[in-house]
Amino acid sequence: MTDPWYVTAFRSDYREVYPHRDVASARKEVAWILDQGLQGPVLDLCCGFGRHSVALAQAGLEVVGLDLSADLLRQLPDLEGGPQLAGRRVRADARRLPFAANSFGGLVNLFSSFGYFGDPGDSEVLAGIARVLTPGGLAVLDLMNPPRIRDGLVPVSRTERDGLVIDEERALLDGGRRVTKRVHITFPDGRRESWHEDVRMYDPDELHPMLRAHGLEPLSVVGSFAGAPFDAAAERQLVVARRV
């Protein structure tokens, strides 16, 4: 049986595509998140290799990082500040959070880590977020901005870096509701790896009713971690919601 894309895409080579995603950049993003009133304990949902978990912990919050990728979770201790999160990593599916109700005062889901499971599965993720948050707890979701992706999609690109070659192919499906990407990496030693990504994008008029249906009230939407207004050209869609 073939693994789903969200298993095959997030293995050890994934970080080769995004080397600029590091703890230093995460600290700047976490500073904005804390300004929204996020309080701990915090669940870093779909934490990947844990850069935001580390930044949140360095800011003084109690943090648990959860991800499905064992490969990426194993890399967390290698980060600057990573060892302080020993015992705070959990491998689990975002649709089935292994925590009791009302376990967290805050939750973050960052770097376009929502939209992986189709509409029913994505709804399960929101239900789990609401269940594990305490009443009044904040969730910060970092999503793609669908109009920007649709208008600026680059079908084919190549990146060359220190002998590494990354070829990417992108396409829109389902009337522009999903964006797919195929990634092919050629390493300096000739080894090759490939995977694909397939993410459902949500415009605010779709997402906000879904949030409310699960007891999460949207409070604000901005277009960047610098607080830029959200519009069709915004680089991202940052949603802050409160558990009612």
C-alpha cells in the first residue's frame, strides 16, 4: 500500500528545499504570535523539525511539538535550543490528537500545514484543535493565500545550490482550490529523491464558517508576520481564532 503524500513528502530530505526556515526566522514569527496574546501551554501542531517549538520555548512558554514525520521530529534535538525540548515531541496524526480536552492555552499551526486531508479530514483537524484548547485559548493558523497562489503560480522552476539541483512542478486542481507540487532533488553525489505535495487552499469565506462550526471564533486575519493587511497580494493568510 502506497503511503499518502503527507507521509512521503516530509522525510529527511525535505529540509533541503527550505534551508532558510531556521530558528532565527522562527523567533521573529513567534514575536508577532506572542503579541496576539498567545499563552501556554502551547501545542505546536505539525511542528516539523521544531524550529517554532524551540522559539516558543525560548520565549518562556511550555511547548509540546506534534508531527507525523518521525524523520523531522528526530532532527529537533540538533537545533540550537532543541535539547531543552527533550520529551516534548509527539508523533501523531493531526486528525487524532492524543491529548485530553482543555490541555492547551494556545496552539499554533504554521508554514502552510493545514489543508492536507480533504474537506472532511481538515474539519477533523479543526475539531481536534477546539477540543484540546481551553475556553478562551488562541489558535494561530498560517495558511496559503489562495488568490496570490492562483495569480502567481510558477509552473516549473529550478534551483541550484552548492551542487544540489531542485526541480519543482506546480499546478492548480479542482478549480483552483488545490495546489500541487512535484519536487525532484538531485544531490551532488548523483542520488535522486522525489515527492509531491497536494494542499487544499481555503479562502476566508470558506475557512471562517468552518472555524465557527467547531467553536473557534476568528478574531483577525493579516497578510504577514509583520502585520501587513490581508488582501489578494498578501504573502500569507495568518488567522487568529479564539476557542469559545
